[in-house]
Amino acid sequence: MLCCLRSPLFMMFRFRTTPLPPGPKPWPLVGNLPEMLINKPTHLWIHNLMSQMGTDIAHIRLGNVHVIPVTCPEISRKFLREHDAVFASRPYCMSAEVVTKGYHTIFSMPVGSRWENTKKIIASHVLSPVKHHWLAGKRLEEADNLVRFVYNQCVSYDKTGMVNVRTVAQHYCGNVIRKMLFGRRYFGTGKEDGGPGVEEEEHLEAIFTMLKCLYSFCISDYLPWLRRFDLDGHEKVTREATMIAGKYHDPIIEERINQWEKGTKTAEEDLLDVLINLRDADGNQLLSKDEIKGEVTELMVATVDNPSNALEWALAEMLNQPEILEKAVEELDRVVGKDRLVLESDIPNLNYIKACIREAFRLHPFAPFNVPHVSISDQIVSGYFIPKDSRVLLSRKALGRNSNVWEEPLEFKPERHLNNNGAKVELKESELRFISFSTGRRGCPGVTLGTSITVMLFARLLQGFSWELPPNQSKIDLSEAGDSLFLAKPLVALAKPRLPKNLYPVN
Ligand code: HEM
């Protein structure tokens, strides 16, 4: 009987008779692309459509691609846990192809042995606990530079203490990953006060442009024959940003490969050395030059967005609710004290800080949707037929704001993440009640590094400085940008040093 139920004929019958998730009626050939194009930004159109239909899962046909957005944790877990093996692939699309120069990164590779092997290699040789520990000194240098840069904005004679928090947070993340990868903070000569030089500004802008373009709703991803016309201009923007990043990365990578080949470099000092020296059991190099370049871009892109966006939003929310800010600072004073700067070894004990970060990830994710997951075969999920090659988009925004899961979902309340039993707070959220590092085969391999960077960013800024609203301002405007989930205006706040002077790093 059981084998009858699994027979190909029976499965075909089941697939044929099971409905697609609800969604707007598609036009012939173009599907719902016309609606997508007149309802920008697309993420708002999709979310509005779903709430009007009262559904947590939808089917939207864009060109001939089935797009399946999901807004509740139960159904999300079915995709990423119960049927993870079916939904672990990624789409072929313009932005991923251009940014990764032909899918040379883990996040962009379709499921298969190449992706599996590369992910295993990077997880066990590059993002491993041993390598994380090895590079602790480099991360500490950048945590010190973060404090120095903000301090210099408070005390220099012409400075007011007004700090652009977005700039500080984004550049700290960029500095950490550049230092870990290339052993340097600056591509050029940098700035005396610890801030970014023009090169770092250009580099980071290019990385954030790449992030904005990646998997954005580009016409040619749904009607590939239109690609050469680049109707929405996405390809031009993506190519320019990729070229700028390459202008900084490639000469360093090529020179380093040369140094190892000529034998003028013999000791590994950073992750680029590690990537170049990866070998299989027979001593053959594991990554080609293009793959090394792809991996460098991947590690840059993966590191800068989530931590900096979480810090900016959380601090904006906390400036409007100073009691939360006080609790976070009280925890730092209790756990670390005021005689030394907070260190990575304090992270396990900073539960309130981690609760603030989880709350920022929940309420203010960097992107509206998770990276797309593509199905490798037909599947029935939650009573709906999901055709092969569907692109499943878990909504980071709607999961975190789902009122069936979260009380007062639009309120910033870190307390909801504290464990009653006193257990340590973690940034991971495997139940997908919101998305931090996601879960399953495609789950993020950078949890340890991502946690260290994010917690140190929060903890150093809150321990080192008291933060206030700018003069003549009674509240921070918490509007979203609209075309993205960024705070509409970069957060500017007043910082004042709060520790003994000798603790502030001078260079
Ligand atoms: C707080 C920081 C971070 C957050 C919140 C985060 C979150 C995520 C998310 C949501 C995904 C997509 C998972 C999915 O498809 O279901 C992902 C994938 C990925 N992340 Fe992270 N990440 C962070 C930091 C990092 C860091 C520091 C690295 C490495 C330097 C990294 C490397 C990757 C890679 C390589 C993937 C692709 C995995 C795959 O496709 O198999 N991430 N991350």
C-alpha cells in the first residue's frame, strides 16, 4: 500500500490535483511582471498583496518563474527543515552571476558537490574556531580603532561629538574584514583620526551597492531574453560596483599569489594567505585564482551589512527609549566594569546586549527577504503544490513582525529575548521566528564571526560613550527608507566619553 502511495504515477496525480498557493492571476507569458513594475518597491507590493489576501504563503508568477513568498515560521520551517534537501538550491540570475563572476561563491552556487565541497572547506579552514581564535588580535585592533575614531570625534577642538552612526558602524565592519582578509585597514594612507579614507569610502559604497543589487527583482531574471537591453539598468549598476570592488581586491590578491609562488612569502598572516594555501590530500591547490577572488568578495559582502544595520536601528530605538539604553550600559558596567574596555571573552555574559541585537534583527532586518532558495523537484508543502525551480522567499520583515508570534510586534522590546531560566542568549534563531543566520543546509557558516563583530560593535560603542539625541531634537524619526529597510536618514547622535581618559586608544 505504502509503495503505491509513493509510486511516480500516484505522486504525479497528487501534484496535479494539489493547488498552488494563492496569488494574483498571471498574464500570459509575462505573468505578474506588469504589476511588479508598476508597484515599486517590489517588497512592499508583495507584502501588501499577501496581507490583502490574508495568506502566509503566496504564488506569484514573474515571467515563467514561480516566486513563493512566505511570512510565517511554521511554513518557513517546512521549507528549510522538513524539505530542506529539496529547497537548498539557488537561482541563476544576473546579479549573482555578475557579482560572483560566474557563481564563484558559496552563497550563489546552485546545490551540488561543488557548493557542498566549497562550503565545507570554507567552514572548516577559513571560518573555523581555530582560525577565529588566530585572528582575534586583528579584530581587537579594529575594536580599538572603533573607539578611537568615535573618541576623536568628541574631543578634537573642532569636533562637536555629533557622530554619524551609520558611517562608524559600516566602516568598523569593513575594517574588521579587510584586516582579517588582507591584514590591513586601509587601501591607501587612511585617516589620522581612525576614520575611512576616500578609498575605503568608495570600496564600502561598492560593497553596499552589490548587496542592494543581489537578488533584487530585476526584469531579466524573469525574462532572460531581455537581458541584453538591461531595461531597469540593474546590470550596469551591478557591473560598476563589482568593478570598483575588484579594483581594490584584485591587485592585492594577485601580488600575494605571486609572493607565495616566488617564495618571498612563507608564513600565513591573514585569511588571504589561508585561501591561497588551501590544498587537497595530494597537495593540489583547492581554489583557483578566480575562486579566491570570488571568496574574498563573498566574505566582504557577507560581513558588513547585518551588524552595522542592526546597530544603527537599535541605537535609534534606544535613544527614543532611554531606559533600554540604561539597562544595556548597566550590564556592561556590571559585567566588564569601567577599568578596561569590553573584550570578545565577555560576549557570553552580555545577555542584555545580545537581546538588543536579536530585537534589531527581528524588527529591522537588513533585507526584506532571505536569500532565495530554489527547489530541485516538485514538492507539496503545507497542502500546496510547489513546482520544481520555484524561488522561495522567506520574508525576514514579515516573520519578525508576525503578530501571531510576537506580542506588540512593532515595539522594540529586548526583554522578549531574555530566557527566564537564565540561559545564555544567542543570536541564532533556528525556529525561524525571525531570520538571523537562518538554518538548514544553506544556513550561514559565519555565525561565530558575525556574532563577535556585532556584539563588539554594540558593546564598545555603548561602554565607551554615552549617547544622546542631537540638540534641539526630541526624538529620532524611525521611518524606513522605502526602497530599502535602512533607516530613512542616517542616524546622527551625540556621543560623550564615559570612561577614564587613559582607556581610549590613541593610535
Ligand atoms: C550578523 C552577521 C550575519 C548574519 C545575520 C548573517 C545571515 C545570513 C543569512 C540569513 C544567510 C542566508 C541563509 C539562507 O539562505 O537561508 C547567510 C548566508 C551566508 N553567510 Fe551569513 N550572516 C552573517 C555574517 C556572516 C559572516 C561574517 C560570514 C563570513 C565571513 C557569512 C557568510 C555567509 C555565507 C558564505 C553564506 C551562504 C551560505 C550558503 O549559501 O550555503 N555570514 N548569512
